[in-house]
Amino acid sequence: MEKARARVIVEGTVQGVFFRSHTQDMAYTLGLTGWVKNRRDGSVEAVFEGEKKKVEQMIQWCHRGPAEARVREVHSIWEDYTGEFKDFAISY
């Protein structure tokens, strides 16, 4: 299975709506590792690592997010897989 890594920035109403918590839950469900955090500009940034197909599913989920979120735009950048993460964390 091909491993992949993606850095994702989600813009819209994505802070204060449990976006990070739901992202962590979804990443666990898909078996992904990495992190998610709020950015000062009001967006959310995340790094996902794991099976490429699962990372793609996670990016698609980010286009919707949790029910409370209003996603306006999603930017994703594919990076080299590193395997550096043991789990998926919410960063502060």
C-alpha cells in the first residue's frame, strides 16, 4: 500500500465549531497519523500521513467538515511521507 502525506489548510467558519476534534476523530477512524491546529488567520491547518487512499478520503472530508462548519476553501499540498508520527494530535 502506497504511503502518503498531505498538508491541508481549511478556510471558512472552521474555528469554534469543533473542527479539530472532529478531524482527530476522523483521522483515527481512517488510521491516519499527524496533527491539526488552529491558525491565527482563522483557518485550520492539518498534516495527514498514512495510506494514500485514506489521506485522499480525509481531504475530501475536510471539504465538508463537521455539521457546524462552513468550509469555504481547502488547499492541499502533497509532501514526502516521513512516518514521523505515532498518532494524530490536536496541536495548540
